[in-house]
Amino acid sequence: MMKIDTKNYYTILNVSQEATEDEIKKAFYKLVRIYTNEQHHEEYQLIREAYNALSNSEQRRAYDEQIIHEDINILLNEADRLLENEQTANAIVKIKQALAINPKHLNARKLLAQGYMRNGQFEQAIQVLKDLQSDIPNDVGILISLMDAYIELQRYKDAANYAEQALSLEPTNDFLVMDLARIYSIDNRIKDIFTLFKNHLKDPIVLRNLPIIIMMWDYAMYYNYENKVKQAEDKLQHLAIENRDDVIIGIIRHVEDHSEKWFGFRHAIQFVKNLNNYGNPDFAQWTSNMQQYVTDDIYYFGDIDYGDFAIKHGGKPSKNTPPKQVKMQETFSQQIPVKQEQHTYQSSPVSAQVREVAFRGSVFWAILFGIIFAVSTESIGLGVIVALVWYFLAGYIKNIFSFLIGCGCLLIIATLVIGVIINIFS
């Protein structure tokens, strides 16, 4: 006799899932005559268990739902695996198979929207997400997904609408605030940006608000709102009273993520320099290196966004710069007063986070030197090594060259002086 090794009750009784009560009963009696309790106890118990479950209408309904749930889970797990392997089209097929079993399955519908988004089918994703929203209108995740889909379609008013709905449900969600501010900026809704910041940044200001304050500061400088710049800096200085290292590191990270061709970049460096009045050497090294980096970069490439050529930090704008921007640049080249108590520097583990960037070089020069060495030596590997060495150790290399040049100059001067002395006394 064959051993029954399945736990599917319909398979055990050898009937279909649509079998009637009579068909189930006949199948049961046929099997128990073959698999008797005395000779095939284990098989008999399975047959009896299957018959008891399927002969009771309520138990059978619950069992059918369990089977459906398991089948859907298998399909959705497979779809997840395919999405992770970027086989999006195949994943969508699996999800649709799951939805054919249960068209209202929430997780399957959410996964289908995700699949459409990854496949660039944004209109289809929006349709699925809107159907979901009608069933669960206060789901923030669905609203954010709708926002993302409309951003991809460059329909920014619709994107802002769903972002606003999500923010009304989670008013303390800083990431939503930043997403909405970016949408307003793209859609040129400048007043809405600062209204959003004003409503969100209410006293007491806490460290969690730092990214929002820096973003407000960024936009205020970009759109030339001097009063907003001051408001943001007041908030940063207030936070810095008890969280100075965190504030400085937050600004440093923001600066390094943005273009050095924008004059706000230089202003931010100066602001960090003034905040670091207690002499953290890592922050001091960073501001020194970044100011030199900006000076070098602008000397070679000019201040492209604003028509300034070879303008240094604290220099004068060119004649081509619009009057309002001239005023802003002259303002930003001045020392920034910082309201704070004097502190004595003590080494902080937080400061170590900026050490690795304090001596980095320009990406442009790293790539350029790498290409030059690769071409001249006909070795791509050597070019890559040179580029990496320059990028990570440019500050050290510059210091070494400066030292050697200084020594050379002193040697030349000493030689000349000795020569003059010999001529005088000879």
C-alpha cells in the first residue's frame, strides 16, 4: 500500500475542491476499506481527519480560506523574490495570479502597485493605489506612494495634494515635510515652502528638527530671502547651545551634498567656522580645506550659476551679477555674528566623523589625474590608484608639497645669502 504523505485534505480523499458532500462521503468509505485502522493506522487517521474537516460545512469553509491564504502567500513570496532580482514583469504576473484567487487581497494590491512603479508603469500604479485608498483612506503609505507616482509623471500639483494629505495624518513626519518642500520648489510655489517650514518649526525647537532647519536655510539663501536666512540661523544657533557638534556635522553633511558653484556653499562654510569658536581642530581643518577648495575651483571654473569669475570667499561679485544677488553675496561674505557662550574645546567622538572628509580632494581633479596617469602609463589600474590616492589624501599631499616647496625656498634664500656674504668678505 502507498503511504499518504500529504496534508491537503482534498488530495487525501482524492476529490476536487468543488466536490459535494456525497462525493466526499463515498471517497471516505472507499479509502477506509483499503486503509484499515488495524493495518494502516497512520493513513487511517489522516483520512479520518480529512473527512471530519470536509464533512462539516463550517470547518470546510474555514479550511478553504486557509488553503487560499497559503496559495496567495506562496505566490506573493515568489513575487517578492522576483522583485528583489529585478525581474519585475515576472513578479507582476505572480501578483496577478494571487489577485485572481482573491481580488481584494490588500498586500497583493500594494505589491502590484510597487511592481508597476518599478516597471515604470506609473498610470497603472496610480489606478491600483486609488482603488486601495478608497478601501483604506487614511493609510499614509498609500498616500506617499501616490505622491511618488505623480512626481515621476511630473504632475506636481497632484503630488503635493497627496503629500499634504499624508502630512495631515502624520504632522510630525519630518521626511514628509522635506518631500513636500521639494515638490513646492519644483512647482515654483516659493511662499508655500516657507509657510510649510513656519507651521512645522514651532517652539520648542529640538535636535530632530535639524534637517528641516538646514533645508529652510538652504532655500532661504537660494531664493535670496535675507530675513529667512537670519531666522534659520537663529534656530541653528539656538540648537547649537547644547548640541554644537551635531549641528556642525549636520551642516557639513549638507554642504558636501550640494554644489560648490552656489554662493550659499561658501556662506555655510563661514557659518561653520564661526560656530566652531571653541576650537575643535577637525572642524577647523574642514573649514580651512573647504575654503581653499572653493577658491581653487572657482579660480579655474568661475562661479557658473551666477556669472562670477574667479570670485573668492569674501571677494566682490562681478559686474554681471544681478543687484539683488550682489547684495546677498556681499552680506554673506561678512562675518556672521553667533550668539553663544564661550566654550573650551574638549575632544568629542562625534568630531571624528569629519576627519575622513577633512583631507579629501576634488572629484574633478582626482578623475583628471587618474586619466592622465592611465593614458601616459597605458595602465588603467595605475590611473585608478592615482585617482583614489588624490581623492582621499589630497589634503596630506598638498601639505607635503607645501612643506617641500617651503624648504626649497629657504634653501635657495640661504644659498643666496651665503653667496652675498662670501662676495663681501672675499
